[in-house]
Amino acid sequence: LECCGEIWRPSFSQLQHNSAKQTCPLEISPNPMVIEYKSRAQGATCSSVSTNSENVLRIHWEGVKTDNMTWWANTSEDWTLRPVCTGIFQGIGKCNNSLNYTLYKKPDSVSIYRVNTWSSVEEGKEFQLRCDIVNVAPAQKLSVLWYRNQGEETFCKYDVRSPVNVSSTLKVTLQKHDNGAEFRCEAQLNLGLKSPPKITSSGLNFTISCKISFSYSLFSVEMDLLWIPCVFKVFILNVFKCSYDELIVSKPGIYTCNATNDAGHATHVLEVILTGNIFLICIHF
């Protein structure tokens, strides 16, 4: 063996260790074995690859109940089994080979919704989305991907191999330009070449409730009456929508322009002052 330009030879103990790891003459087929819940039964066969059958003293399965060289998985209930093929051989003694076995179940449903649905979505204010994945296995092989605000969560912390319900949350803050944004979540079982298709939730769209801004036009005088336009703007569906309400006054005083939407309440106070025959408007912010 060559390492960084230098020739080195493993010691006798290293040779003995490596040889012992490489010469357990057992083979499991197929391995890995990935099976879908309630699918057609599939068996894993343990056999010897020894060139001399006389060296084989015994081969059997551990961790599962079978007296045969082939173990058949019950695809309705064998969630937690960890099958091991064990052999006893003349000369090398006992050795084993583990079956990488997975029984999986696709989710019954994948759904997305907003936490605390009783309040509207306000610009600049953080809220949470939740993705529920119902009745999926094994959870430790599950990844949840979020679309629109990119995010991914993998549930390695789950050691349960039987079906469970799993939830993933995402923190979101939206601005005016995000109005109409659609969010989706996607569940993926990571099972190598036999991974089932991803399952995606339906889309969830948001209309943003924006803070009210006031705008004032020129005021007009006619027949000793003053029209004061109270104009406010709200950002809806990517355009500004304006609402108008005119106040007709004939005498000095303090007048209030109010506007309310889901994002809150805003107020501007106007003071009308009569100086001679001229109305003067003072805006109090």
C-alpha cells in the first residue's frame, strides 16, 4: 500500500484483523431489502459462499422467527425487526451479516395550515406555518421540504420505525411585495433507489393586511362650505386601493379622519380655522 509517497506494510495483527472481517462467507440476498406496507411478501435468503461446503457447520437467522434459510417479511406488521444472518464455520468459528431491512409506509396525507388562524397576516409581522404528515414510517427517514420560503427538516431524532404523525413548522415574515404568495410543504422518504415519490400539500395563499397611509388632496370652498377629503391607501393584491370619505364643514373646529382594516386603526386630526373669510386647514399627525 502507498500513502503520501511512502511504502508501508500493515503489521501481522492488522492483516489478521482485516482478514477476519473479509472472510465471513455469508451472503444475504437481497440486501438492502426495502418493502412497502401491505405490499406483496418478499423474502431474504441467507447462504454460504464458502468454496468448501464441509466447512459449514450451521447457518441460521437471529432476530426473526424462521427455521429456513429464507426469511419472509410480514409487510403488515414487521416494523421493528433487525434480521441477522449467523453462520458457524470450521476454522473461523462464528460470524454474521446483518440485513438492512426497511418496511415503509407512505403518508396518508400531507397538509399545510397557518398556526393561530384567527388573526390576519400583517406585513412585517412574524407568524408560523405548520405541515402535518399523517401516519408515515419510518420517521427517521423522512424529510420535509418547504417551498416559497426555502427550508428543510429531517427527522433523525425519531427512533420509531412504525407509523407516526409528524409535524414541521416554519417561521415566516411577509412584506407588501409578498402579497398572493403561495406556500407548500413536501414529504419525502429517503430510502435510496427505492424511495417512493414525494407527496406535496396543496398550496396556501396569503393576502397581506398592510398598514394604512393617509393622503390629502387640495381642499375646495363653495358657498361657504368646505369639503375635506379623507383619503387612505391600503395595499391589496399588488396595487394600492384608495378609499375616500368627504367631510363637509361650515364652521371652524377639530375634525378627525379615521380608517380601520385588519392590520389596525389609524387616525389623523384636522383643525379648521376661520380667518376673515378664509378657511385654514391644519393637519395634526
